[in-house]
Amino acid sequence: MQINEAIDKQSQQLNRLERNLALLKLKERKAETRRKIEFGGLVVKAKMDGYSKAVILGALIDAAQQLEREAGSKLLFHSTGEAAFMGYGGNHNVEPTNTVN
């Protein structure tokens, strides 16, 4: 009887760990989804949602390269972004002039 009780106890512990793992994976997926939605919101806030995905990705790649090349770019981008979050700064009402897809 002791062996069966020990097996049951181990089985219960395993089930608890599997449930905890499933919950952890679900939380991680939700966090990743939220992160992606937030970054998508930045594209909308920057008024770039009228451009094709290729144009947006190209602009981001170009900005990343500029950040690596020019030390002052990070400060410039940061201050521009902070101003945009506060409702100031830049002409963000510019409409896409070329809708190359």
C-alpha cells in the first residue's frame, strides 16, 4: 500500500508541475502578444500605418543602422519619441506620398 501512496503522491506532484508549466507558458504567450500589440501601436502613433509592411520594416532597419553608426541618433530618437508620447513634436500628420506595396 505504501508504494501505491507514494506513486499517487508523485503523480499529484507531477500534475501540479505540469499545470504550473502550462500557466507559465500561457503567461509568456500573453506577454509576447501584448508586446507585439504595443509595438504595432507605435507604428500607428507614428502615422506609418498607411505604408506597406516593407516600407515600415525598411525604415526600422535604417533607423537601427543609424543608431549603430551615429551616437547622437539615440538621443535624437529618444527626445522625438518622448515628445510624441506627450503630444508634442514633429509633423506626424504627414500622409504617405508613395504607397508602394
